[in-house]
Amino acid sequence: MTEADLHAYVDGVLPAARAAEVAAYLAERPEEAARVRAYAAQNDAMHRLFDPVLGEPVPAPMAAATTPQRNRHWQWQALAAGLAIALVSGGAGWGLRGAATGQSLARMEQQAPAYQQAAWSGLAHQAAIAHAVYSPDVRRPVEIRADQEDQLVTWLSKRMGSKIRPPHLGKLGYELIGGRLLPGASGPVAQFMYHDGAGQRLTLYVSTEQARNKDTGFRFAKEGDVNVFYWIDGKFGYALSAAVDKGELARVASAVYEQLEGPV
């Protein structure tokens, strides 16, 4: 059974006879079946995130271009689909100040200048997509696992050009699974992944592309089923993502901030 067969089975494009053969193959191999379910979950997550984009009106700058209207709309759709494919297949590619612990997160959700809002929105969106792509993965959700944390810290810190260390969230019921390197808008980005006793996963996305942003308040965003708390600390942007309720995610975000502000 080839990898192409498994992906075609998930996509529902196999002939009926071949699909039946794949189903029988999976029925005898629980680990392979779990991997196929992870592929299906990734597909569902990407559809929830990107299907709404396909129905959006063409942005004004694109509408003003000389390309025929139907071609411009196709290009806008292709951009969203291409981004989804790149995130799924390119996994091996490439703090918070002025808000004391215990402050109301609602009071910290302030308005920012337009260029900051755009950057912040991009940070949350990218983090949510990365969470949706990698958190369902059963076999390889991370590149370096938690039992090699020192190696993970050294590798990510070297690639990011700054000391990067994952917060420890065991007291909140979340244990580190590990981390990976991702491509950002203009350089590498780190993603740390955690899970609780029930298997619920959350991810911390760390970017060093925020030098222009001075607003340091918490922000909240929702992308499909994924909730995101995100904030800026100097050149760093942090985004904590999970399919949990806002209150639970806020509790973890406060603990993450507290550790990031302390010594590493």
C-alpha cells in the first residue's frame, strides 16, 4: 500500500474497489489507520480555515489590476489553496510588557495603529493555521521531542538568532511534547506543542518578526475552532493556540507570560 493510495483514500478519489482494499488494509493496521485519521483531521481543519476565503470578494488592489476578473478570482483562490498545501508539506522548512499577572485580559485588549493591527492579525492567523496543521498529527507532531529538550533549545535558538526556551506548564496539566521550526513571513518561527491528560493539544508560536510593534497588550482571535491569545514583547511575537474555551486559554497564556518574563 503506497502513501499515494492512503492520501487518495482520505480525499475520496479512489475507485470503489481500490477504496475497499485500502479500508481492509487499514482495518488490520491500527497505527496506519490512526495516521489516516490524522490526515483526514488535517483536511477538515484546513477546510474550516480556508473555505471561507474562497467566497470572499476580490481585494481592491487585485480588482484594479489588468488581469481579467475571472482570472483574478482564480488567483485569489489558488493563493489560499497554495498556502494550505505549503503548510502541510513544508513542516521541516526552514515577551509581554506592561501587563501584570492577574490583570483582566479584557482590559489588555486595546486598540493598536493600523499597521500593528495588520501585523497582529497575521501573527494570530499564521499561528492558528500552524496549530490546525500539526496538532492532529499522530506520528510526528514535532521535529524534536521533549526528552531532547536541551537539543531542541539549542537548535531553535541558533536558527532564530535568540535564546528560545519552552515554558513549562505541568502545574496547569499540560506537558511539553516537543517543538519544530516553521517558515515565517521573513524568517524562521518556532512552534512548541503541549498536551494534557485527555490528549488536548495546545501550541505556542514564537516569531522574531515584530520589531515595529510597540503595543504590548493581549489580543484574542478565533480562527475556525481554534482560539488564539497573542501578544508582542520587543521583537518577539507570541501566539498560544488551542481548541479550548477562551477562559482556559487565558489561564495558560498568563502562565506562559509569567515564565517568559522571568529568567530562562
